[in-house]
Amino acid sequence: MLAYTYVSKGTFELREKPRPVLQDPRDAIVRVTLSSICTSDLHIKHGSVPRAVPGITVGHEMVGVVEELGSAVRGLHPGDRVAVNVETFCGGCYFCRHGWVNNCTDPNGGWALGCRIDGGQAEYVRVPYADQGLSKIPEHVTDRQALFAGDILATGYWAADISEISSEDTVLIIGAGPTGICTLQCVLLKNPRQVVVCEQDPVRLDFVRRHYPQVLTVGPEEAPAFLASHSGHGGADRVLEVAGGPDTFSLAWQCARPNAIVTVVALYDTPQVLPLPEMYGKNLTFKTGGVDGCKCGEILDLIAAGRLDTTPLITHTYPLARIAEAYDLFEHRQDNVIKVAIENGQ
């Protein structure tokens, strides 16, 4: 089969590889019908993910059809259309039982697909703990509608959930990239009093203004003063940092009112500074970490009900045979790209 492969730092190649086989009774083999490229894939390409294993097939955003199931997998059948979770989790360890599946203690727990084991930018993928990591796609939900349910939409859903948003809150979202837009959609489900999106890219700002006219927008330089004047208590009640830029962490706490919650979703390439003397007295609560993507079923139900729709994020579609072109377009933000879908031709 064709598989997009991490060869070495700076080099991905489309290669012929053996089709995966079942290795454990809880495995499934999924025929990938649609996948996508994530910024985390670019981090692997450029050597920013030390745990990534050269030789692996990359890709962790995918949907497909179950081809084979291990003998211990329950609740799934060959032919089922499924969304694949970005995380591998056993479902039985201490962290899984508490819903913290990102911290699963299995050797391949957490983000394994497309990082430490072969992922889904390929024709087929082996999914460990398939009874946990696969979610059936509702009958009337398309592959394109379900594509992000297991990764960036799960991230936004988790971030909105842990931010403890109420109907009285002014919520600031820093970053309007793909994950930022997914986070925005999930924040809007909470019906806060006001939502503000901070973004410097004019293309992304235009996207927010066209698709979410009820949301206020602001650039980074104006954000602290804007939040101070557009909220009741001198800053945002809830801040969700989804950008991961050089100055966005400091911007997040500066825009927060005293006793606010600051949720950090972003992945940074460098350490961030927590200047406690400067923020002394603000009494902020910080929530950070990787997505705990164990609510994909809920997300797919919301998609089926028409309450979440991420299809406008898919601005470009390529066949797997041209995935290198798709990466070039996505990495260099050409042609107003937001997300790229990769189709398999089976």
C-alpha cells in the first residue's frame, strides 16, 4: 500500500509498505477513506517531536471503514464507518478510568498514531485498542463532516469543557487556525455572553467574520485594551490560548481579568515564562496539557444534530498520490489554505 513516511528530519516520502495486519486481539484494520494534515505532522517533519520514530507512517486525522477486527473487539463490525481517535488508550488504567486518556499508561498510550506507530496518511491503518479508539460515524454524517472529530475538534471540545464557561462570561480565544476555529465552535455551544477571537492573519480573521458574525475580532496588539473595555471586570473571564506563537502565552494572561481561568491548548516549540511577580494578585487559574479525546461519540452526535460543522475548514482536497503537494501548500499557507483533505481512491 502507499504510505506517507517520516524518513529523517526534514524528509517525508510516499512509499510502498506492506499492508498492516492484526497484532493484538483488540486491534482493528481500517481502510482509510479520508485523512488530513495537522500542524503536528509538520512538527515531526522538522524534528520538534523527539519521540517520533523515523520510518513510521505519519498522520493522525482520519476516517475510514473497518476491514478486520481482533477477537476481543466488541461493538464494532467489518464495514462500519469510523472516526479514528488521535490517542491510543486502553480504557482500564487509572488515568483512562478518570477520563484522562491522554495519560494512558500503556506503552503506546497517548499520541501514538503517526508518531510512534504507523498512522493514517496511507491506504490502511492498524488501530490498537479499537474498542476505545474508534467511534462509529452516524449514518447521515459524511466523511468530510466527521474528519476532525478525533483530533482538532476533540481538542476544541475538551478545551471548552475544562474552561468552565458560563452564560455570563466573556471568552477570549487566541488563534483562529484550524484548532482555534474548532475551539470557537465548541465554546459557542456553551452560550457565553460574548466571544472575542484574537488573530493577526487577515485571511483567518476574514474567515471568522464571514462564518461567525456574532463573534468580535481583534489583533494581538490591541487585545489587552480591547478586552479591558469590552468586558465587565477589566479582562476576559475565560481565555483559551490556541495559537502557540512567540508572545501568545504572555498575551493570554495579560488579557485575563483577576481570578480568570486561562486554558492553554497550544503546543509550543520553546519553553514559556510564567512571570509570577508581574501577575501577582491576579489569582489566575491555568489549565494546560494535551487533549483528552474520549468524547468523540458526543462530538459525532452533535455533528449529526447540525450543531457542529467543520466542513468549511476543508479548503483543498488532494489524492494520496499527490500528498507531497498538499504538504507544501499547507506548510507554506498558500492559496488561503486552512485544512487539506487527502482522499484515497478505493
